Amino acid sequence: MMWPALFQIARGGGIYRAGVWGGKNGTLFPHLPEITSPVQAASDHAAIYVDLDL
């Protein structure tokens, strides 16, 4: 969800999950190769980002 004014200048975005464990077997989505188990994950929260045309 975004303020309408920000939505007008949004050009892209996504979810950055590289430091999050990839689900039960680690295969739900791509992550850093160094993370081989849930205990090694940097967080259990991914980052949401947006590209704005400022």
C-alpha cells in the first residue's frame, strides 16, 4: 500500500529475501548460498523496496 502521490511516481519495486531462510526445506525462494539452515538466517522478515522517479 502506498500513498497515491507516491504511487504516481513509482517505477518498480520488489521483495529482497536474500538473508531469509527459504521455507521448510530452504527452496521456497532464492537466498544467500551461505545460509544452509534456518538458524543462520539474518532475519525472518524480508525487505520491501520501491523505485521512485524523483
